[in-house]
Amino acid sequence: MADCFIHFDAVHKSIKCKPIIDEVHLQVNRGEVIALCGGNGAGKSTLLRMLAGILRPTSGTITVDGLRWKQDRRKYASLIGYMPDDYRFSAGLTAMETMLFWAKLRGLGKERTIEILSLVGLSDTGSKPVASFSKGMRQRMLFGQALLAEPPLIIMDEPTNGLDPYWMESFVTHVRQAAACGQTVFFSTHQLPIAEAVADRMIFLRDGQMVLDIMKSDIHQRFGVSGLQEAFNELFGIPMIVPR
């Protein structure tokens, strides 16, 4: 029997009476890697923020490993490593100081901080403040803090934005390793090759509605040789460009 780890039950979100997420029913098994795909404004970030406990649903419930945010916020949060799509870093703090701050919040020490900075290639940044980092370096910092406590659930919002090809490949490797260790990964992306490279399952959102929930193994059978790109084009009404 599948081990259901995340459960969305009739989850709806409205902001100022405007529906953002329209009644999502979803189950995710422990150890699955889920790619959340869709265009701008589809509701991807809102769905992830509700799962992370940052936003509360207007109606419906979300459980992670049987826990609801409202019942036990501290324990719920301890299950999650969350990577936002952007973050305003404190002025003047270095990578070591910033990561060590996050590590202490998780009850971790300097040894783990050094390990994670090495993992994301930021060990040699010295006294350079994180606030002056490039977009790709900031993304790697945020990715590292999501991995810090080796949480059962890793949630990431557009994690590969700004990464160069080497670090995109590294991201794929680290996510696969996390899943192999039993961690569940739920991330949004508009980069379909990344979704296809790492995810077990793809979920497409359009205007706040789930329009497709499909295993990677079924993509080519249903949509042909172009895979996810053809699925995206069909779901979002984008005409295929046939080369002359």
C-alpha cells in the first residue's frame, strides 16, 4: 500500500474575494519528487506557500505526515525545508554567518553549516556579504538552507532560476539523492527539461486549477515524443512550431 505523506483535501484559496487556488484534491507519497508546472499566475507559489504553512487555505485542509499546521505549527514546520523564489538577505552577513544563523534555528552546529556550504559551492566566498551575491549564488544559498536539517519534506519555489548549466545539473543530482534517502520533494518550475530530468510526477496548474496530474513514465505515451513540452503546449493552447 502506498505511503501517503501529503494530503490536500478540497484546498481553496481566495485573496480579496479573488480565487487563486480552486479546490485542490491531491495525495503525495513519501519519497516522491513532484514538479509543479504552469505559466505565470497559475497559482504555483500560492500552493507551495500553503503547503509550507506560510499561507493558510481559505477552506480545506492540508496534512503532512498526518499533521495539520493549525494543530501543531512547530512540529509541522520541523518536517519542512522551504526554499522561496526570492529572499532579502541581511546586509553585511557572509554566507557562513547566514547559514550558521539558519543552522542554529534548526538546532544544528558549525560542522553541518560547513558541509552545506561546500555542497552548494559557497565555501570560498570569504567575507563577501550574501546581499551582494549574484542571483545564482543566492539561489544556491537558499537551496542549501532547505537541505540543512535533512527534512522529510523539501519545498522549493522555482529553485533553478538563475543557475548556470553546471549548477542545474548539480541540483538534479542533489534532488535525486534526497529522494533516494526517502525525502519527499515538491518544487515548482517553468523549466520543463528540469522537471523531466528529476521528477517522478508532474502536476500542471492553470488559473488555479489542477489540469493534469501525471507520472513521468506516462508522459511520452500520452503526449508523444516531445513529452512535457507537448503536454504544456496542449494544456496552455500554445501552437506547435514545425520547422521548415
